[in-house]
Amino acid sequence: MSKDTTLEGSRSFKVHNRSSGKIRTWLLVALIVTGFIAGAFGSLGSLVFLNSTTTGARWRSALGIKADSPLSINRTKTERIVVEESSAIIKAAETIKPSVVSITGEEVASPYSFASSESAASGFIVTSDGIIVTNKHVVSDENANYTVYLADGKKYSAKVIARDPYDDLAFVKIDERSLPMADLGDSDQLKVGQWVIAVGNALGEYENSVTVGVVSAKNRQVSPSDPSTGVTERLEGLIQTDASIFPGNSGGPLVNLQGKVVGINTAKGPDQGLGFAIPINSIKNALESVKNTGKIVRPMLGVSFVPVNAQVAKNYNLPVDYGVLIYAPMGQTAIVSGSPAEKAGLQIGDIIIEINGDRIDEKSSLRSILGKYKPGDEVTLKLMRDRKEKTVKVKLAEMK
């Protein structure tokens, strides 16, 4: 019996231990919860005490807390602003891509040779009936056959309808309707450091390639050479960007984060991160004239000149170091007969320094300022004659 009693006792002991363990566990949990509640109310009570009682005010003073700085629980509000630049870039690229085209040119060397030359570059659609903007050097070969490839892969024979005598700009036309058009922005509003996106047929092989960078500078002057002719052309007032511009990107759009065209990619520097684009505002008048007349109409003043800078001013003892000096080498004409300049009485040796208040200098050339106007517009020239300022009104003519 003692054995049975011991067994019962043992069984009874084990049961008793389990019950005691549960009780202690619940007591511990209860104490912890009570502690948290008490702590919270204690903290709240302390805050109320410090905020509202006389004794609390003494404690606030002892703790160095200003009387007009009430204590509170988590009164600091944290605001988080996240700029999703990548989303903006994606949206801008999706906006412009349908209007970007690839342009190829092919010329057979001669009737007696099977050799041919090919070129590939870019452009973008500016009217729904098929007018496309590109660079002049992209379509400079008058004997080549040009083909345009749309973003959806369709291809069309293209006709060059205008080449600009001023800028590296040309317009081609395809026979199609209801095409997606690029939205033109305002290049005058561009800021240095602003994000821009270049889109084009990179290396003549990778159509609709997207590169991203910023506006590095404005009003740059470069003198690139046409790879097909070797002719060097001075380009002025360009946008400089570090968005990579490859061979084949020529003629493609440079767009802002709204997907609006702010420039035409036209040249790359000797290193990556150095590209140049024609500001879109400088071609808007040309586009309107192409729409209305089928050709690029440019205004003409009718003078030959030398740009004036500090060195020219020193060499010729001029009164200013900016503007343009009306001048022509021996045997050449400085003022075109019958031109607006002749009718306005301009003379050899005059220095034109402003047009309608726009100063002519290394950043704003005579040509770029005139490009803002149309034939028939009347402008006011400020010039220096015999070291005195003079103003003259001139009605611009059409360049032939």
C-alpha cells in the first residue's frame, strides 16, 4: 500500500505543480500588462502634472523646460516627400516614342558599280499628315533615296521638302494620315541642371533608344562637319547636354520630363557626356512657313559682316566689343543691292549692336536674333556710327 500511496502522491504532486505553474504564468502576464498600463497612465499623468499643476511648473523650471512649451505625446509630425524621377522619365519616353522615326538613306555610287552608301539617323513627326523634322546633314545627299520607319515598324518612302540655309535643319514628308505628333515645348524656359531625355536611332541600329541627362549649358557654339560632305557649318545658340548622343541620334528629339520636345539632337562632342541640340523655339517659324508654303522662309537683312569681340575691337580700335561690323573683303559686297539694309541707309563701318533691344554678342548672334522674325516684320536696329549711337528702322525681306 505504501507503494500505491507513493504513486498516488507522486501523481498528485505532479498535478499540483502544473496548476501552480499556470497560476504563476498568468500572474506574471497580469503583472506585465498592469505595469504597461500603469506606466502609460503614469507617463500621461506625469505630463498632465508637469503641464497643469503649480508643483509641475516648479519641476518644469528645474528641468529647463520653457513655460510656453507644453509637453505632449508624439506631437512631432514627420512628412516624407518621395520624388519618383524614374517614373517621370518612363512617362516622358512613352509619350514621345510613338512620334520618333528612323530615317535611312541609300545612294548607288554609279550605274557601273554595285557599290552603294547607306546612312541611318532619326527624326520626329510634327504634323499628322506626315511632316517630319530632322537635321539637314541627315538628308544632305540630293541623290539618295530616303526611307522613314515608324515606331510600329511601318516604312514609307520619304521626300525632302526643305533644307534650311541657316541651321542644321530639314523637313521630310511621308504620305500618311492620322500620325502621332510630337508635342513641342518652350526651349526658352529650359534651366541649366534640368532633366532631359534624348531619343533616337542610336548607331543607326538601335531605334527608339533612350538616354537621360541634364541641360549642361545653353547658347553654345560649335562647328561640326557633315560626315557625308566634309563641310563644316557653324551652329549657334545650342543646348549642351550630358544625355548621350550617338551617331544615328541626329535629328531625334530632346525632350523634357513632360515629354515635350525642347531641342533637336544635332551633334556630339569628342567625349561621351557632351552633346548638342538645336533649341526647338528657333525652328518654329521655319515649321510654320513649311506648313503654309512648303518651304523654309527666312528673313534677310542683306549685309556682310564680321562679329565683334574684344580682340576685333582692339585690332580695329572700335568703340564697343560686341555686335557685328558691316564689312566685306576687297571685291565683295558688304551691303546687298536693293536689300532692306540698303533701303534703310546702312553703311560700311556701321556696328549693329542691337535688334529690337536684343544685344548681339557671342551668346546671341545676328543670325539667331533675326531667326525670331519673319519677312515683312519691321525691326529697330541700334548701331554705332562714327562712335555715336543711332537707331534705324528696317523692314525685313525674304531670303532667296
